[in-house]
Amino acid sequence: CFKAVTLYLAPLLSLTAVLLSLFAFLAPVLILQDKVSLLTVSPSTGITDPGASGSVDGPTVRIGVLGSCSRTLNDDPLNCTAATLSPTYDLSVLPSNVPNLLTAPATATPAFIAVSLGFSCLFVLVFTLISFRSKMGAKLGAALEKPFINRAVAWFGLVAFMIGLTSFLVIRMWFGKAIDDFNQGLAQLGKQGPSLIASTGNGFTMVWISYAFLAVPLVCALAKLHVTAGK
């Protein structure tokens, strides 16, 4: 059973984990503009008039690690900022009386996520090669059996996991505080305030699933390293 997990399931999970993290990192500026974001400001009467019913038309801002996308009305196309590790969000579509509290985290945080994705790609590549070494010929298979390679892949995975997860947790706490302050500011305006609400996006769900998936091949790599070290 462990062999089947290591050989087939773990490489598949590691590849899925990298793709999910990459999508969450690049969205919404470069891909999935209307699908994935980490923070969303959308039209809603949930704060200014909770008892109201029906749909609301108004501005939308979708924020990610590398920038933001915005539109004035629901049917308008999204306009996105340039992708950068030190983004400035375009909040010009929001009314002038909304709280100006949606700022980007420190530049180092997106940079650390980019570094983590680089290590994750190396981990997936080398881990997959090791998993299928028996099908790659005697010479390459013997090279992939070397203890140095197994140590390297375990460290690649561990560094990617720790840096990436920590960076996304920092962003989640930063945006969580911004969302709370933004919504409280809107609530203080009462019914005279704009019909908007800030909320966390589905990008964070993708991130948590990604690192749950990445934990499986990482545990396999660390377990093999432990067994090899004991010999």
C-alpha cells in the first residue's frame, strides 16, 4: 500500500498541489480573472441594509498576490493592474467615502511565495523521477538512488512547504484584518454608505487544499530519508 502511494498517488498529488498554488498566486491578474481571488469587494446590502432582498449592481474589486482586477458594474469587463511583487491595488472604481484600508502586504511576502513555488517545482520534478526510477534504465535509476538525491528532494519539499504555507498565512491574516476593518467602516456609515462588502476569496481554499496535497509526497520523502539515514 505504501509503495502504491509513493509510486502513483504522491507524484499526482504533488503536481496538483503545485498547480493549485500557482493558480492562487497568479490569479486574478494573469489568469482566472473572474474566477479566483484572495480578497473580493463586491456589491451587497448585507452591511448597509441587511433586510433588503434582490441583486445589487455596483463596483467589484478582486485582489490577489500580484495585483487587482476591478470593474464599475457587474456586466462590465474586468480591468487588471500589471502583475508585480509590490502591487498597488486599483480601487478607483469604489466610491470616495469607502474606508481606504485595502493595502498590499510587504513586498517580501509575494517574493517568498515565488521562491516557494520554485522549490516546489524542483521537488515535484525530482520526486517524480525518483518514484519512477525503475522505469528509467539502470544508469539513471542508480543515480537517483544516491543518498544525496534523496536528501535534496526532501529538503526541497520541506523548504517549499514551510516558506509557502507561512507566506500565505501572513497574507491571510493581513487580508483578514483589512476585511474586518473595511466592513466595520462601512457599517459605521449606515444606510448612507455604499452597498458593498469585503470577503475572503476562494483562492485561499485552493491554497489550503494545495498544501494538504503537498504534505503527502513530503511525508513520503522524509520517511524515505529517515529510513536511508538509519542504514
